[in-house]
Amino acid sequence: MSKLEKAALGEPAVAAPSDTDGAFLSVRDLRIHFDTDDGLVKSVDGVSFDVQRGRTLGIVGESGSGKSVTSLGVMGLHRSARAKVSGEVWLDGQELIAADPDDVRRLRGRKMAMIFQDPLSAMHPYYSVGQQIVEAYRVHHKVSKKEARKRAVEMLDRVGIPEPDKRVDGYPHEFSGGMRQRAMIAMALVNNPELLIADEPTTALDVTVQAQILDLIRDLQKEFGSAVIMITHDLGVVAEMADDLLVMYGGRCVERGPAEGVFSEPRHPYTWGLLGSMPRLDRDETDRLIPIKGSPPSLINVPSGCAFNPRCPYADIPKDNVTRTVRPELTEVGERHWAACHMGQEQRERIWTEEIAPKL
Ligand SMILES: Nc1ncnc2c1ncn2[C@@H]1O[C@H](COP(=O)(O)OP(=O)(O)O)[C@@H](O)[C@H]1O
Ligand code: SF4
Ligand SMILES: [Mg+2]
């Protein structure tokens, strides 16, 4: 019986993965490819990770590495005819890729919610902010409109919108960019989602507001034991928030592990580059930032070897041209810590300790 047929009969198409430690979210070999006029775009190409309740996974990587597409995939928001999605997404014991889209839709809001980079993509222009939060709340709670409105005002207050009892009747276009961002966050958090995906939630906000929003997410997590995925290019946010870290490059995971391990003993040349090139809240010597040379690979016609090869200062170290022809797989480099590089472990340890770490 095919996966589809099994799903149609309501049977799980595949068995839940056994190596998850009871994670709330387990993603296995997720692939999201887009059929475009220019060719097949392999935006996400075999990504796996787990997120436990009460914990935060940080996803980092340059623009275009597949972070947003990964999160939209988890939310089941890639059902267009041009998106080819495969792999498994297990949320609290339920597999979502093969599931009925209506079932997945019912999970959105309460079981999982997402804060987008761009609030306008999440808010409807013709309804007041309050109406939208009330609607989002009433989908999952049998309460009167009056009660839901009270909840909306309370949420707007919690995300730091002044005079929330007045602003609740405003329309998205009447809000400034920062206020609109907060209103969208209020909408995403209104149902206390068990999984929250925050995609660059604070990029457009100033530092003070950013800190407030991160506090709010932390409070939600503490109060309800939510699992959080924090997508950001700010390593300071990750250092502060994330328990685990996933580094993406060219639609793949090149390194993942406990945040502490990845920060203190990174084992992939791309991660070294990121650490040297990304701003950190906890470090003000921005003059020492060294950008990674070159640009990320095109996700159409991805090269057969290591995708980082053209930009990697160490590409010639692994022998026999292997980095140009063979894709490196993730191998264990520490406790729960994985990296995908052909270079020998000891060599990487040596380069990190002697050449990279002293300069950071
Ligand atoms: N609907 C789509 N159709 C075709 N390509 C897409 C689509 N959505 C995203 N992509 C491509 O997938 C790649 C990864 O995008 P994205 O996940 O948004 O990157 P990130 O969030 O890491 O900046 C990009 O090259 C982007 O152009
Ligand atoms: S496999 Fe080769 S090119 Fe890729 S990161 Fe490792 S050393 Fe660099
Ligand atoms: Mg993005």
C-alpha cells in the first residue's frame, strides 16, 4: 500500500521515528523543491531535527539558505502545485506531510503558530487588528465576542502596544511597522501555541522592543512549556535564547547540536565563517566582523559535492577532490553534535583551536 493510500485510510503512513527522546516536533529528511520556469529549486533538501517541549531551537544561516521555507513546511503552508514536499513532520505524535490539509489547518493557531518576518503577510488589510485577534482566538475557544475582545486587548497590552483598548479597533495600515509587528505577535500568541515558530521576529524592531518580544516568548515558553523555533541571523539572539542550534547552508543542515557545543566547539567551516561575520548582541566590537567571501549557492543545479566548496578556505584539505564530487553527510562530532564536512575531525579541531577561535 502506498503512503497516500495508507493516509487515505487514516493509517499512519510511516512509523514515528524512534530516536526522538519524545520530542514534541520531529522533522525527518524534509525536502521542499519548487518547480519553477528556471528549473527545480531545491530550497530544502533533506533536513532533520527535533524540538522538545520547553526548549528552543535556533536556526541560523545566510539569506536564501532555506530557513523560512523549512518553517513554512512544518506549518503545512506549502501545498501549492509547484511545491514538491517529502519527508516526515511529526507534531506531538501526528505525521503532517501525509495528513489531510484540513487536519493540519485545525492544528494551526493552537498547536502551532508562526510569527512571520513580514506582518502584512499575516494580517488582513480589511479587518481591524482586534477583529483578527478575536477571530484567531474564537477558532479554538468557545467564548463570547466580548470575552475574546478582552483577551485581544490583554494580548496587545502584553506585546507593548500603548492604549490597547483603543488600538484594538485600528486597522493594520494605521499601525507603524513596529506596532504592526507586535500586533501580529499578539495574534500568534493568543492561543498559547504549543509550538511557536518565530521567523526573524525582531529584525525590524529596535533593541528595547526586541528585548521585550524575546521576553514575551520566553514567558510563554515557561508558562506553557511551548517548543520554540527561533530563526534569526542575529547570533546574539541565538546565544541568549537557543538550547539547540541548526546551521543551514544551501537548503541543507551543515551543523547542529546543543547551542553551547556549537558555539564553543563549532566543527564546520561555514559555522566558523558565520561566527566571524555575524553581529552579536553580546559583543560590540563590530569592526572585527569578517564577511564570508563569495555568495550562497544557487539552489537550482546545486553542485554535486559540498555546497560550501567554492567559498571554503579549507576546500583543498580533504584529499582526491572529494569535496567537489561527494556531498558530505552529517557525522557525529560530539555529544548530540553533528557536522557535515569531509575534513578529518582532528584537523577541524586543530584549525578551530589554533586559527579561528583566537581571532574571534
Ligand atoms: N515559492 C517559491 N518558489 C520558488 N522558489 C522559492 C519559493 N520560496 C522560496 N524559494 C527559494 O528558496 C530559497 C530559500 O528561501 P528561504 O527559505 O526564504 O530562505 P531564508 O529564509 O533562509 O532566507 C531561496 O532561494 C528562495 O528564492
Ligand atoms: S567538505 Fe570541504 S569544502 Fe566543504 S566545508 Fe568541509 S572542507 Fe570545506
Ligand atoms: Mg527567511
